[in-house]
Amino acid sequence: MVVLPAVAWADEASSPLPIEIHAFVSQGFIKSTGNNYLAEDSTKGSFEFTEVGINFSKQLTDRMRAGMQLFTHDLGPLGNYRTRFDWFYLDYRFWDWLGVRAGRTKVPFGLYNESSDIDAARVPVLLPQSLYPVSFRDFLLAQTGGEVYGIVPMGAAGSLEYRLYGGTVFYDTADVSSTLSNVRVPYIFGARLMWQAPIEGLQLGASAQKLRIDADASIPATEIAKLQMAGELPAGFTNPFKLQVPALLAVASIEYSAHDLLLASEYSRWRVSLESPVALYAVPETTSERFYLMAAYHVTPWFTPGVYYSVLFPNVDDRQGRNLPLASTPDAAPIGRGAYQHDLALTVRYDLNAYWLLKLESHYMHGTAGLSPELNGNRPLSTLVEDWGVFLVKTTAYF
């Protein structure tokens, strides 16, 4: 797939349309209080927040387009400056209402998943993390396979955009826990419908996707004997063993963007389970609840403030964590703080010139559901600090 644009570029002299080239370089700083967030030493302050990308696209014919993006980043334990093809595609549009894409195409999920790799396209440093967790970016941004799309006009009622896709996800196992290997996605498929209302700037939509993640898991040799004595391993147990994570994700979206004002809100539920022959590593099907409200206003060409309130409940049936381990121990809250996370974020964006921007962002967090135990000494979420904060600075140059 990647060589096809190169073949077209070799014949550029005969084409009236040039290659479009865009790039960005971002450097950020993270400082948190109470708990480590995104990076292991964020309570001390961390510069492990770097993104670099360059993309190429070309209109090959009136109906055919090709493109690709190279990307590298470092975010705490993720990325570590490994360079990869973020996305690449061949796109052929038969009519406005029917087009096809093939390659590693961006996943149309919610309002902002497709633009999550473009810092200049939004006001916040971090999109609402209940729906767009930055630690899942490499996994949720794109899928390798095919897509059918189009826009259907509806006269005075506006228009309807549809996207249908299916394929797999190739995940970098270097970003996975050392106890997991051979991580693979046998399938992912989904759809998004967006209604462009006859009111300027107003759109409503719904997205859904279904996927399954498979992996091989290993138990340390020192633990196997203990688990066998406790009767917690099945007869004929072999190490490593198979894990499966089936998931169904859905989101409803609404956005108004006109006259320098942006208002957006999304509500989502993710249904996930962990299937394993080892009971200790199995989790029954659980539905999480995720939503946010967001606003931003373009005050001047160079100054845009924004705010959002984002909420995550990992288990919609246990929003207060009554069933969490350690939820009522003396050093934990009366309710399980790991069962929720409320995030109030304030951002100011300064466009220093046409190619350079600076963002300052602060978060007040209540609850620990979005934290990583691995970044916090492997402590249970219900024992981490309940009320904490995050401050981020990020600057991006782009063209």
C-alpha cells in the first residue's frame, strides 16, 4: 500500500496537482499532584510528552487520492520514539454518496477520534479522557482494512454522512505489559452516522464498534506453584495461556460549531469482558459509562479559552465502588475512589503565529478510575489520592 503514492509521485510532472505535505512537532510538560498520571514521575514533573509527525497526500485523479503519515512519540512508558506508519490509505470516490478506502484508515468513532493526532485542530491539550484516553491512542486511532463512506443529501433536512469499516488492528507489543505477548486483534468492525442539520454548525451522530483482542499471558514461575496448591489453576495448565477481550463500544454525539463558539457533548458505553481459563485472570462482562460537556470560544485570532467536564465510571452498575477491593480500608475513601473519575479541565490556547501555538491546561480530578496502577507503584486504585490535579504545557509547530 505505501509504495503506491510513491509511484504516483514519480509522475508528478504530468499531474496538475502537487503533493500536499504537512508536519508537526510538539513538546509538552506534565506536572501532577498526589498521583502519577501518564508518566511515572509526573508528580515531580515530566517532559515525556513529545509528538512528531509528517504526512503526505496527493490527488491522483479526479476520483482517487492516496496518503500516509509517519509518526513518533514519547508519552511516559508509551512510544519511546519508535517511528511507525500512523495511517495510510487509497481512496476512490465513485459519487458523493459512495466512496471506498483501503489501508490503515482512521477509525470514525465519536466526534474527535480521527483528529486526535492533530493538536492544532482542537483547543484542549488532552481531549476528554473518558472517551478519548490518550494512552489508547495507538490502539484506537486507526484500523487496517477497508471502509465504505458517503454523504446522502436530505434536502431541507440537511444531509447524512455514513461510514462503515472493518479489518484488524496491529498493535505495538512493546507498549504492552511484560506479562503479555502475541497481542492481536482478529477483527474490528463498526459504523458511524452523522446528521448535518440544516442549522449552521449543528451535527448529531451515533457510532458503534465491535472488536476482540487476543493475547498470550504468562504467570511468573514463582507464582505457578502457589496457585496450583491453592487450586486456582485448571488441570493441564500450560504457561503461557490464552486471553480474549471481546468489546462493544458505542457513543452518541452532538456538536455546535459556528460563529467562534464550540459546544459539544458525548455519551458513551463500553461493554468489555476478559475471558481466560485461569479464574484469577477472568473478568465478567462489565459496562463502563463515559460522558463529557465541552465549550470553547475564539475570542481573538490568537486567543481561545476552553473548558470541559468529563466523567468516567468503569462499572455502570457500581458507580460508587461498593464492590471494589480495599474500598473500605482505613486508608481508602468510604466509597471506592477507583470506581469513578470526575475531570474538570480549563485550557487557554495562544496562536503565536500561523505555524506555532502554545497551550496551558489545568485539571481538577476527583477519583482515580483513569489512573494506571503500574505508574503508581502497582497500588490498587482505591488506595490512591482521591482529589488531585494535573497541569500541562504544550507547544506545537506545524505547517
